[in-house]
Amino acid sequence: MKRPHLVALLIGLVVAGVITALHSVGALLGPEHAIAKLLSLPANTTKSVSDIWQYLIVFLLAGGVAWMTLSTTRRVPLGVIIAILLVELAGVAWVFSLYQVLFQPLPSILGAALGFLAPIGFLQLVEFITRGRETSESLESSESREFAAPMSRPPPKLAPVVEQQPVAPIKRTELARDSSIKTCEVTAVVCDLANKHDLAEECEPAEVVDITEKFLAHAAETFRKAGAYIESAGGEGLVALFGFPEPDKLHAEKATRLVMTLTQAFSEATAGRLEALRNVGVHAGVSSGTMIMAPVKNNGQRGMLAVGEPVELARRFCIANRFYGSRVLLGPRTFELASKILVARPIDFLSGVDVRERHEIYEPVALALDASREQITRRDAFWNGVVLYREKRWAEAYSQFQNARGPDGEHDGPLQLYLRRLEPLALQLTDTPLE
């Protein structure tokens, strides 16, 4: 909806006009008397709210509720809020009666209710008309193609968007006959927009789709150039595998290096393409392990089936960045394989596919060749702080985390998380674990 305020204004005027007409001809007298009896409103009051104010309140309620309904896609929570508002309007009438002032709540209640229901009906009608138009256009285009000469026009150019094909059921025979099924150690990377849920609330749907398409196209091109296999790309982010199809002993190092570069430079690399991308970040999760790779047929086209734990763990690590305030999180196997080229720090433990398993996750700070002495010192202080925190030595851990502060310490998400946890404990200035 491009201009919800204009549509809301029109809905407010229509709803107010309908209720005003019903009130003027006395169609609401019966329900009003019933509500007055239910709320025990006195019949002989000295004052009453004038009709002009009643109609103005109806218009404001209808227009305001209509605007909120058109501006959000979360209709159920909004419906609960509107229901509470209707109850409060009845309560307002009761409060007015205590001061011998008559306020009929029914017009206002109808205005708020219709202000919520009318936009929903309007959107349904627009969607129905749009679908009917698209159906008729598709039928007309199909009929015209039947009578058109072959090769009368060039095929349409496809936009650089990574599309996910519908997944067809995989037959056992398609896997069993193929001798190229193999097990290999790979590094899985799941890369996604950091604030895509906020974008869905703040931007128009077309703009969200445009941002997502540009991100997927840019990320897929970057990973392909680095030799990764793109397993999938869509609304849940991009999944890339390093170490397949060609075996590569340095798959963990290549994946981590590329992800660090991508997350750091994504905004700069794409800011010129779309204004909204300047405020979009990227999160990534990286996990290494063994996966089964098998060629399969999908709707007559050959593809690859990737089965294994690394992809699911990488997805969990990617999502966990939002909680810890980090940009990249590595699994323990990836850290082990890439530790020679990294300066990284431990963050926390996350449960695995099996809830009884716990995987320690790490955040890469810098590449070893580019790390300064100050970065290594702060990394060591942070590492010591995590160890002391797990030993419940609160005061010592708090001191180490303070030593880990850098010039941009206020923007260091994991550091700020630990400091917030420790501040109430460190005030006791004791090394005794809390029970």
C-alpha cells in the first residue's frame, strides 16, 4: 500500500458518514438503550456530549484504526488491541456517567470496529480484483501465443535473481543407480541479511524483495568466484559449500576468510545500487564437517542433494549473531581448521542437532596477518574473561572484560553482553561464586 494515510482518510470519512446517518435517523436508539442499561448509565443526566463531538470522535477513531490496519501485516495482535479499545470506550461512558454526563459509546465502538474491518475487506477486494485481472491477462496472452508465429519475439531477459525451484520427491532408485554418491568434508556457510525482519516492517514489500534479490545476487557471485558450490539461495538466506565438488584441504580457511571480507564490506560494495542497502548488514554462520553429496533428478533436471549436520549448524550460528551482536560465528571444527590464519575469541555454547550436544562457537576478530598487537591483547583479555566467567569468578572476569575494551567498545556486541551480565555481580567485589 503506497499511501495508507489517504486510504485511511477515505475509510474514516465513509465510516463516519454511515454511522452519522444511522444515528441521525434513530437506527441506533435500540442498541444504545441496551448498552445504557447494561452499563447502568443514568437516564436523567444534566449534561451530554454533543452530536458534533460524537461524530468527530467517530471519524478520528475510524481513520486512526484504519491507518494502523493498513500499515501493518500483524493483524491478530492489532485486533487484540482494538478489542481492548472497545472495552475502554464502554468504560469511558461509565466514567462520564459518574459526573452526570451522558456519553453514548455505541457510535465510537462501531467507528473503531469498522475502522479495523473495512481496510481488511478493502485489501481482500483489491487482491481479488488483481488476481482476476492477472488471470484474464494470462488467458489472453496464452490465446495470443497460440496464433502467433513461432520465434516472433526474442525470449525475455531474466533478472539476476537466484530462484529456488520447487522440490520434487526423490526416488530411491535415482540415488541407488548413481555411483557418484560420495562423502566429503566441507565447510558450510549460511549467509543472510542481519535485519530482514525489521526491513519487512519498515519498507514496502517491493523494496524488501529488491534488497533481498540484490543481496542474493551479490553474495552468490562472490562465493562462486571463490570456488564455492551454491547449495540454495532464497528467503532463508544463501547456503554455500566449500570443499565441493573439488576436494580442498583449505576449505575452512577459504570460507572464513571470504565471510569476514563479505560481512565487513557488504554495505560499501552495494551502497550504490540501492539507498536502503546502506543500513543493511549481513550475518553468517560457518560450520565444518562431513556431508553426503549425491546427484539427483528434480523435474527432469540434475541437481545435488546435500545431507549432513554442517548446514543446519551453520544456520543456527547465523541466527545466533542477532543475540550476541556479532557478525560471524564459527563452529569448533571450523575454528580448529582455520585457527592458523585467524585471531578469534570464544563466545558461548550452543546446542546442536542433538540437544545433548553442545558446540562452542567462536567469533573471528581479524586475520592473523592483519591483526595488530592491540587486537591480540584485547582478544586474550576477552578469552580470559570468558574462562573466568565460566568459573563464576565474577570480579576477575569483569576486570578482564574491561581490559578487552577497544576504541569501538560500545559497538562490540559480545563484549557488551558479558559486561551487562557481570555488572550486578561484580558490584559485590567478591570472588565467591553466587549460589
